[in-house]
Amino acid sequence: FMGDRRYDFPELLAPEILKICLEPQNRPLRDEAYMQIIKQLTANQNQESFYKGWQLMRICLECFAPLESENYVTEWLEKNAKPPNLYIDIMHRTVFQGTRRTALSEQEIKQVMDGKLLGDNAAFKTPAPFTKPTYNPRHHSQVVRGSG
């Protein structure tokens, strides 16, 4: 999805990740998905890959919240997301409203990738509009080893 590896149809990878993580027997994979996204975003100097990684983070946050790693993901978002409240608010909304039963549609994924918020976000006002993330090595912390 992020373009780090070549796939014939990369746009199909995000829905596949969602579909797999939303299956009840795969609940533990939700934390693994977040850890892998964080790992890919940390010190990623490829601007296009970095941007797509943040899109994938938002796509996942719209569908399912981290389980065992919620505190770690929240802390990581506070330090690395721009603006952090946007991502944390989406995650909290998903925690309180519950995991989606189905993956995002192609149209919903496009909306997220275009920076739009899904669902009822009136209670989750963010202080700043969505802006395209850019990599700045001075503002990114290291991934904790041994997660998973």
C-alpha cells in the first residue's frame, strides 16, 4: 500500500488488511497491524511512502482500535502525528462506537485518503484541519523493539 514493495494492484491492499483484521478470529492481528504501520512510519524518509502510511493509519483507526497496544499507540500518536488530536480522536471514537462490522468501502477509503473524517465526528472537534504529513527526522521517536 505504501509503495515500498511493488504490487500490481496496491489499492487493494488496504481493504485486504481491513478485511483480515476485522475477522473475529484475527483480533490479535489488529495490534500487529498498528505496530507494523508505526514501524514503517518511523524514520521513513520516502515522502510518498510516509504520506501513504499516515493514510493507512487513518484507514485502520476508522475501522478498529488497537487492543492491548492502545496506550502505546496513543503515546506514539501524541509524539508523531500532525495534528495528534485528529488521529487520537478518531481512535477514541472507534473505541467508544465499537469496531466496524465490515471494512470501509472503496468510496470511504478514498474519502479518508482525501483527508475527510467519517462517521459522527461532531463530538470530536480537532483544533487544526488535516494537513499532509511530511517527514522530519527531528520530530520522530524510535519504535520500541520487541513489540508484538
